[in-house]
Amino acid sequence: MNKSKQPRKQRKALYSAPAHRRHRQLRAHLSNTLFEKYGKRSARVAKGDTVKIMRGDDTGHENKVQSVMLDAGVIYVDGATVVKSDGSEVPRPLHTSNVTITKLNLEDKVREARFSR
């Protein structure tokens, strides 16, 4: 646990955190309907979830999560792309604090049990 206030040490703690702490960093708010249904404010973003982008150039865009990068701490959403200088399009990395989960992917039995508690 980092007790320093220095920004460089705060950043280093984020980037060098172990996997069980990185999972906590990949949580996003649930939509109001999901909040009322499950009684939880946030959940870890998983592949297959439908999210709505709340900040940035793609604000308002809603689509499925195509991948979650635990090591980089970002997610990639279908249709959210950025054009490179050579004209090719690549997926735009998004931080989970900038999205809201609108539909959960409950195909995983463990994840489904976590929400049905």
C-alpha cells in the first residue's frame, strides 16, 4: 500500500500493482436500471458487456466490449476507433472510469452467482 502523496509514486503504484489490485482498477459504474436490479454501484468490466461511453470523442457510443487489457488497464469497445496518420483505423483504448455498463454478460456462472447474491 502506497502511503506517499507524490504523484510519481502514486503512478508507479498503479502501474506496478499486482493482478488482484488491477482487477479493482477495471471497475465501471452500472447504469441506473442495473443498479436498481442488483443493488451494486459498480462491477468489473468483462468481455461481452455492453457499455456506453460517457467521456471523450466517442461520447454516447454504446456497444460491446471486445477486449479487456489487465496489464494496460484499458478496454476496447466495438466501433470506438481512432484514425492513425497513415489512414488506418485502430481500436481506441478507453479507461473504465469513462464508461457505464448498460448490459452485463452473465454467461460465466461464477459472475452470474456474484450478481444473484
